[in-house]
Amino acid sequence: MPRRDERELLVGLDIGTSKCVAVIGQVMPEGGVEVVGEASAPNRGVNRGDVVNIDATVQSIRRAVENAEQMAGCRAQSVHVGMSGTHLQSRNSTGVAPVRGREVTQKDVESVIDAARAVLIPADQRILHVIPQEYMVDGRDGIHEPVGMFGVRLEARVHMISGSESAQLNIRKCVESCDLTLDRLIVPHLAASEAVLLPEEKTLGVCMVDLGAGTADIAVFRGGAVRHTAVLALGGNLVTNDISVAFRTPHQFAEEIKIAYGCALPEMVAASDVIEVRGVGDGPARQLSRHTLAEVIKPRYEEIFRFLRKELQRSETYEMVAGGGVVLTGGASAMPGVQELAEAVFEVPVRIGLPQNIRGLNDLARDPGYATAVGLLLHGHRAAPRSIAGQERHPSYWVRRIKEWVAGNF
């Protein structure tokens, strides 16, 4: 077993609308990833995926990372960060390049990808991901690994995701203000897909929906490749707001009620079940039926699912998901009755996506709210795993260590 300071570690940081989640994973000798530390902290600095308060976001990140570090017994340096928001845009593109020799080389693949990404995007946008869908060699399609094939014309179909440059800079500032180095920015729908989707689902056709507090992130797969992605400003906070208004209770109490007693289908709860609802200020608490709570929750979830279905129909991808159906993940998908209600609206099979292909803390495997954070670990591991102990330290890291040494010795 390697010493603790020699472990090859990865850090995933999911900066969400309601909380920041930090997960530290250890790369195992056989190639898997084992979670050795995790923590979350409430976040009041993000709205619908966009940073609106730098200081509040920095505090949330710092608290989550420090608690995860304490559990893992290490110092986090480089982090893979999930970034959502309605500023994200996606498009499919095609590139063409001649084959320099009669045999396709890796340079030819890089050239055709560069040609596919050479599309006009808004001046304030920067490309985050260019994901190959398939290649064609001399008109023969359905090729996923063209290197080594013979031909004279290589084409590539790719899916591109871009995001606001200012939003990316805000995320970077928040991360670096916590004495961390931003390794990669990854959109949550791709990260969560790594954690919850099965290869068979990606081949048959599936829609993964990461339903968080502020946004619903969509990723549609078919033939093993991404066909469509989108971000809608719909999430669990809308449900919380409905509860707050309907029961005349502050937002934080409405959130507690939703988590503890919420159900998306009234028929799943007994009318005799009673819950206590706190009033505003010094107002007295009231007793209300849990069935009434479900009647407030159901219409909002129905509306969210209808908008998601319309997005699939608008993008002409609804028929693609008939084989694998819809996989719901994210914190807002954990409520009882959500799966059954979604099946009624989407009219395809629906399941709740839990983190997979990960070892370590069992609680993470039972909580869809950790899907993005776990997916960031898996995405980072697949791309290029790095060692925390061996990474070049950010200059502010040494400032922090000196301050800690001075505080501990004087």
C-alpha cells in the first residue's frame, strides 16, 4: 500500500446552486478509482449555475474542500470543476480533411477535428468540449477509430459545447482564491453521464437529465456518442419556492420540508400524515397534511418534465431515447414519486441514476446528488490522472502553508 503522501489522487468539485460538493478519489493500481474523502457545503453564491457572489462561492468551496481533505488525509491542489449555467451552448459540426498518406494517422484525426471546430461562435463564448461522434473515410460512415484505415478523404462529426468566457473566468477566480489550481472545466451533464450511464444505454439511445437546484442539464446519447446537450433554467429551487409561497414559510424551512416530507405523487402518501410548518418571524407553527404538500409539488415537477420533453422534441432527439429511456440524476431527482411521474410525462422508461464504477464510501453510491462530483473524478481519470503530491504547487499554496506554520509555532 503506498504511503499517504504518494497516492495518486484526483479531486472533483461540483459548484452547484444550492451547495458545493468536493470528492477526493485515489487511483488504484488496477486502474479504478476509490473515494477517500467527500464533503459538501451550502452555497449562496450561485444562481442557476452562474456565480453571482464571488465571496460566498469561495467560502463554500473552501469549506467543502477542507472537510474532504481532512477525511482523506491529504492536501488538494488540482481540481476538476463542474460548471453549468444557461450560458452554455451546444452544436453539432462536421469537418473534412485530406489524408496525407493512404493510411489515416493520428495527425489526420487531429486535423479533421480542428476543421470541425472551426465554426463561428459568439465573441464572448469559449469552447469547452469538442466530442467526436463518428468518422467517415471516403464516405464510409459509422467509424469510431479511423487510425490505420486506408483512404484519401477523412470526415468527422463532432458535438461542441461552449460557454461564456466571463463565467469561466469567475469560476477560475473562485477556485484560485481557495489556493487551488483549476485543472479542467467540465460541464455537469458530461460528468454525470460518466458516473450513471451504462455503455448499453449509450448505444441504444438514452437521455440523461441532471436535475439540480437551479438547472436541468440534458445529455442525449445514441450509438455510443453524444448527440445533443442543453441546459434549462429549471430545478428543485422552483419546488422550494412553491412550498414557501403556498405554506407561507421562509425559504430555508420550505427546503427542509421538501427534503424531509416531499413526494411528487399525492397518491403515494396518506391523507392522515401531518407535518409541522413554521411560520414567518414569530408566527406560530401550523399543522398541515403531507398530502397537501404533495399536491403543491406535483404540478411543478410535471411542468419541468414537460419542458424537458419539449426540448427533446425541438432538437429532434426524442425518438433517439426510445431504447434506453430517460435517466434522472442530481439532488432534485431523489424525491419519492419523481421517477413514476417522469415516466408518465416522458412516456418512456425512466430510472434514477446513482453513481457507479466507483469504490469507497457507500453513501455516495446511494445518493444521486453526488453523480456529478463522482463523474468529475471518472472524467479526470479517463483523460489524464494526476497526483496531488507530485503536482506543481500553486504559489498561494506555499503562502497558506507558511501562515499555518507561523500560527502553529508563535
